[in-house]
Amino acid sequence: MREIRLRWLLLGALFSSIGMSFIWPLTTIYMHNRLGASLTEVGIILLLYSSANVVGSVIGGRLFDRLNPYYLTLGGISVSLVTLGTLIFSHGWPAFPIALVFLGLASGWTLTMVNSLGTTIHSRDGRYIFNMLYFAQNLGVVLGTALVGFVYSTSVTLLFVIAFSLFVCFFTVVLTCYHAPAVMQRQVVTKQAQDVTIALPNRRIMATFFISLIIIWVMYEQWVSNLSVYMTGMGIPMREYSLLWTINAGLIVVFQALLNWLANFFSNLYLQVYAGIFFVALSFVTLIFAKDYLHFVIAMVILTMGEATAFPAIPAIINGLTPHAVKGKYQGMANAWANVGKAFGPLFGGLVIDHGSYTLLFIIAAVANLLILGLNGVVIHANQQNVETYK
């Protein structure tokens, strides 16, 4: 049965990623500087955005297993289009924060659909598919973040016009290229069929991954939120902090190409998870001693090695651990638990900094990731030989 061409799935992910990269990098600056919201209000809105993302991921994943994912994907993009279309004409207060929540819901929904559609492609190795999806999404971040500053300084309205146009392109790709028999004639799973029994070793490993995603993303969010204040407080300009994310996105593209090549020589995805978590932990160890910009660059390179290695491996492993009837559900859960970590990361970091110091935060982040690495090692070693694998 003809499947979706991987190239079209990747193109859709690319358009979606570029479109969202015109929105999320400037939410804090725009709401605080242009709309006059306090940082507390911004924090609450971002928490609502992440919560909506979690809801979209969970519901989208469950519906993927029960309904036609072609129409579900079009529906999610339509919500983004309506929201972005509204923002073109009204992006003040409270229109923008309300729209942001709807974008969070649609973003979680759509990302889950794209990842879950990746599980319908059996002509390619699962690891390759999820590596390439991660590659496409981060290439979108490279392109989006490289342009968003220039567009923002020209016109906020133009920002939403471009984002809207990119989602029109995404909608067109889905409408014309996702209409494959493997999707349209996909057997709909009943509620009873979804009550499948997954082997205990599989469930233990997946539960460990979900816990890991929360902890890793709580700590990772320190790079996104609190590190900018730390670096600028040391006299490092904001533009140099922003450059770190350009380096991050560019290196992810490079590392993904390298990982795809290395896949020809080793097949153990669990080793990829171990290495990734270790590098994330090592990046925080490096931050403890970072006193100049070069050390921050080194720490970012190490962090990027970690995320590029671990993050695409986890959904690929989950795909192999879940039967057809619940693949969407568990892909949605992986996305949802990651977003739980993203939602609470800035708050956690702020509390540690307020009652301790940045150094204490970096130590806690490094130790937490090392503990998660140990937990994964123990659970996977104890259960790997007894797992049931699926395509």
C-alpha cells in the first residue's frame, strides 16, 4: 500500500517549524516591551501556552489512533491559520495572549500528527525517519530565527503575514501529498482495540522515558529562560546570547547528518539515549565554570550534541515499543511530557536562583540529568531483553 513520501512529511514539518519560529522567539519581548505586560503576566501566559500544547498533544495522539489522521492534520493546521489570520488584524492585548494559547493547542496537535504519521512509513527505518523529522524541524528553527529579528524590527504585522503564509504552504502540502492509501485506508482503531495489553518491560522503559523527558526539559529550559539574564549580567550582550541559538540550530542540522551516517555502523538506539543525556548533563557542568563567552559556546555545543542525539531517539524507540493500535497515543504522550517540563522549567529555575544561586541551579541540573541517565541505564538493562518490538 502506497505510503506518504517521507520528503512531503519533512516538508510539512519544515513549513510548520519556520512558521512557529516567527512567533515563539519574540513572545516575551513583544508582550513585555510592546504590550506592557509584566514578566509575571508573561510567565503565566507562557505556562498557559505550554499547557495548551500538552492538551493538544494528548488529545491529538489519542484521536490519531481512532480517526483519519489526514483530516485531523488539516484540522490542526486550520486552527493555526484562523489564529494567525486573526493576529494579522488584531495583535494587541488581550488578543495576542489569547491567540498564543490557541497556537499552543494547535502546535501540540500538529506536531503529534506529524510524528505519528511518521509511524505509518514502514519502507524506511524508524530511527532514520525520526532523525530526519528532527532535522527538518530544527532546519526550520535555523531559517525562522535567522529572519525573525529583521522582520520584527520592520513590522509586527508582516511577521504574522509571513507565518500565516507558511501555514498556507503547510496546509497545501498536506492537502495534496498526505492523501496516501496507507493513511486514507488505514484501519481505524476502536476504543476496545485501544485497550491492548503492552508488555510490562515495554511499559517500564516508556515510563522511564516520560519521566526523563520531564526532567531533561525542566533543566533544558534554563538555557532558554534564565541563562539570558545570567549572561547579560556578566556583561555579555544579548545579541551574543541569541547567537548561541543560531549555533544550536545549525549544529543540530550537522549532527543529524552525522547520526544518519553513523546509523550504518551501529543499531542500538538505547546507546544514543545514554550518550545524549550524558552530554546534556556535561553542558551544565561546563556552565558551572563558564566565565567568558567562549565557555558558553563550548557548553552550547555540548548541549546540542546531547539533544540531537537523545531527543529523536526516544520517539523512535517508543514507536518500536508500541503496537499499531496505540502508536499515536504514545507519540502524543512523549510530546506532552516534554511540554510539561518546558512549562515548569522557567518557574523551577527562578525559584532556585531566588533562594540560592545560578551555580546551584547548574549543579542541580547536572546532577538531575546524571541521575536520569543512571535510572535509564538500570531500567533498560533490566528490561531490554524481554521487550516486545513492533513496526
